[in-house]
Amino acid sequence: MSADAPTKPGRRRKAAPSGEQVNVDSPPVPSLLTRPLGLEGWSHLEPVVLAALASEDPLLLIGRHGTAKSFLLERLADSLGLEFRFYNASLVNYDDLVGIPVPDDAQKSLHYISTPSAIWDAEVVFIDEISRARPELQNKLFPIVHERRIQGVRLEKLRYRWAAMNPPPDEDSEDEPAYHGAEPLDPALADRFAFLIEVPGWETLTDEAKKAVLIDQFRGRHEFPVAVPDLVARTRDVLAILSQSPPETLAEYLIALAPLVAKTGHELSTRRLTTLLRSILAIQASRTVLAEATGRSRPDWEDAAWLALRHGLPGIAHGVKTNPASLLAAHRQAWSLCGLDASDPWRQILAVSDPVDRLVLAVKLGDSIDSADFTGLLTSAFSAQVDQAHRRALALAVYLFLMEKRELPAIAVETLASEARAALQPSSESHLVNGPQLTACRETASVCAKLTDSPRDRHCRNLLHSLLPNGFKGTKPAELREWFNALWKKFRLT
């Protein structure tokens, strides 16, 4: 087993355009840790769970009530044969953790008389409902999760620190259930969990999976089809090899990733970025071992990086909204960047997140971007537009710039022509309008009254007229004029 460097991405591997439908989970894989227990919809999470077991880094499960969070962790601890302690953070007192404090003979310090629930001999600590803990208790749980210490004393036997919580409250969502008493997890405490897994709920399952869950309750206790300790030991061995020489490409990926993920609302601290590197290595090790155990081909590094990112963001525990598609686009963009030479023009393009700005940069780079790649950028820019009005404005601006500057494949010409034609050949057809259509006509007339006879304003006037009477759904004529003016400047049209 060698620490192979991640394969450099090909030039055609671009970030998914905003608005594109994307699959934000890894492909289905054979299940060794979850489906055999009667859990459905978890199989794509098994590499993350196994990575947490092998690395012994803290793990937090986030999900609605009744999603088997506690069940899975208790069965894993049982399979590993470890001394297990369960604490409900909403009910536990600190004395339940440390035992009964007793002064020593000199009356200068305390020692603790252990109780059956005390933490001192624990090898696994599972803190359920951690977001319901009182603030002062959360502060005392912090060193357990972060340092394996309590009251400054090292917990020598403690290996695993696991926790679970309901989703943090979302005041803007009317569909999510309200968990009274649950609060967003303290950001500093959330940042100490290497793995934060949003577990699947009933609504995410297929009908077949739902049937399996309902029938499974009559099957009695299930056992793992493999020896979990052997899986963990093998994964730990592979992780040790990978950690001896982490691929430099992963560092390049994380450097490129940080500013892109920040735009999705998740700030990645230095601690989080170093944690993500360890997590990528651990997940790649776990995926390698799971592939060996199920007879699949050796996994690639990109999926390991995506799983580490998707299930390694502290913000999901303290209320930062996450758009999985935007996060995936940021990941793909960073992955594409990390494999390119500094002189490659695609490095400049992929460093730009806005699809239209990418297209503008590609225009400026000229023949260094071949026609096929340019067509892909053009298609992505069009896919990112929110409505027909914006697509038509973009088509007109791009057409005016390119009509004498470069040859394009037929598909690119067709993409432009299908929208730009209406603005280049205005119709004189009459319409009987009322309601919203009449409002759009009046607003268009008001905007056009302020336009001059300059080339830009003549094209803008044609563009606005071409969208009457039904083309202004979601966009005001005045807003479209500003957008077209911005495009005119971006493409330096005259």
C-alpha cells in the first residue's frame, strides 16, 4: 500500500454551474456497517463513520429525532468491545461525570470517588442532546471533546468522543420541526468535532427503503457481517501509511478551497483546514479498506475530499445555512484548480467563481482557450442565469462581441442565436395586454424614454421590446437595463 498522489484533474473538469442539478452524495456502495443493522440511506456515510473510528477524532451526528443516531453509535461501541458511557446532556449533572468529590487527608485538594456513571474508566463517551446542555456544562464538556481531559486530568483510557444533536433551529423555515430547548452549538465546541454528519431522515428515503425499515423491526437483533475491529485496524494501518507522506495536491486543494467555501457562508479556520486534511486521509483510508472488503475498484481521491468537506463543516451545528449544490461547485472548482500549472490559462479562469466573469476572462484570453472549452463556459454562463430576460441580455452582449472576433462551434452559435435573434430582429406584432403585461409595457416605456441614440441604448431598447409582453417574469425592465449596461462594460463593447 503506497500513498499515491491524487490524479491531477483533466482540463475539462469544471465546477458545476449554479442552478445545475447535481448529485451531492457519493454513488451507492455496498453496506457493511449500516444496512446490516436495518438502517437505510446511510451507506454513503460509512466511509466517514469508519474514518472517525480509525482516526479516533471526535464525531457529531446531526439529525431529527428517531433517526437512529444513538442506536448506531451504541452498536459500534458494543462491536468494538469498549467501555461505553452514555450521557444525556440535557439531564446530566457534572457530578455524574466526575463522581463524588472528596477532600484528601491534607484538606488541600480533591479526589473523586468513582460511580458507575463516572467518566474515568470510559473508552467511549457518547454525549446525546449536546445542543441542549446548559452553557456552563457545555464549557465543561469542551475539554473532554477537545483534549480528553476533565478538571485538567488526562482521561488515559478515553479513545472515542461522540455526540448527537437535533438540527439547529432555522427561523426562516416553516417546514422544519421546532426543537424547543435545542440551541445552536457553541461555534468553538462545534469546531472541535472533526466529523459532523447530517444523518438521513424518513423523507430522504426511497419507497423501497421505507418498506425495508418498516418490515425490519420484526427481524430481531442484527449482527455486522464483518468484524468491525478488523475493519478499524486495517483502516488505521492504511491511514498511517498515507499520513507518512500526504500528497501535496491535497494542500493545494485546501488552499484553493478556503475562499470558495467562504462564499457559501462557511469560514474555514486554520484549525479546520488542518483537520480537513487529516479527514481526507482518513476517509481515503476507509474507502480503500471498504473497497477491498466488497471487491470494488480502488477509490479516487476527489470523492474522499468531497466527503471530508461535506461532513466536516462546524457551521452546520450552529446554524450556518448550507446549499449542498453550491458547496459541491466550490469543491469541484478547487479540485480543478489544484492540478493545474501556474501558467495554465484555466487556472485564471477557475479562480473566478461567477460564470459570467469566467466567460469574460475567457474572451480576453482569446485563442489560448479552445472553441470546445469556450462553448462549455458559454453554456455554464447561460445555465446560471435566473430567467429568460437575463439569458437574452447575455446572449445579445456575447453575440455583439464575438460576431467578428472568433469562430465558434455550431452548438455555441445555436445557443447564442436562439436568444439573441429576438433582440436583433425586433417584432412589430401587436398584443392586447392587461394586468402584469400592461404593467411591464408601461415600465418598459418609462425606461426607453430615458435611453439615448447611442449604440448601447439602441440595443438595450431592442432587448427590452423583444421581451414584451411576457418576458419580464421576475425581472423589472429597469433592472434588466442595469444588467445589460454592466455586460456592455464587461465585454467592452462600443
